[in-house]
Amino acid sequence: MKNDWQKGYWQGYWSGSLIGVIGCVIGLFIGTYSRPACSQAINWNSSPLNYKNSDVNYENTSAKWENSPLNWDNSQYNYNSNSRVYTNIGDPIGYETISPSGTKNYFNDDGNRVGYRGE
């Protein structure tokens, strides 16, 4: 005849094992039939690997006059500029240019490219 502690040990062992098996089955089901929350579909037109969006493309650098902070159209001192970018509260944070291939480039006031939007 088993002692009370032996009965409790085996009941705990089998119930723990059963919960572990059920957890594994649920995990396999979720892993097989759902997509991870962090995955995104990469569109080639928006990809940084696409040369038209690349930092090494001359059209996207501040070395090009149209993208330069020295260009009056992009200057932080030109209050009538159409290329200025502002925060939601109205603070200027940089400027935007559009390359001939349609990529919108975002630069800070120092001429560093801080973002883009491929079209």
C-alpha cells in the first residue's frame, strides 16, 4: 500500500506531464498556423535594398544640390520653403526632397538623410 506522499507525487507527476504535452501541442499548433506579429511583407519599391532608395544612390544624397541644406529651398532660414518638415506641434525638424525616381528623401537640417519613402 502506498503512503499519502507517494500518491501525491505520482498524481503531480502525471498531471504535470499532461499539462506539458498539452502545452507542446498548443505551441505547435500556434507556431504552424499563425504568422508572427513581427513579420511584415517587404515591398520591393519601399525596400532599402532597391537602388532607387539606397543611400549610395547619388540622387538620395545631400551632395546633390537639390538635396543640399545649402540650397535656399531647403534652408532652415527660409520660412517660405515648401520642402520643410515639421513636427505635430509645429517645430521644424528638416526638409523633404523627391528624387527623379519618385523616392521621397527626408533630411535633418545638417543634411543627413534620416529617412525615405519609396513610391
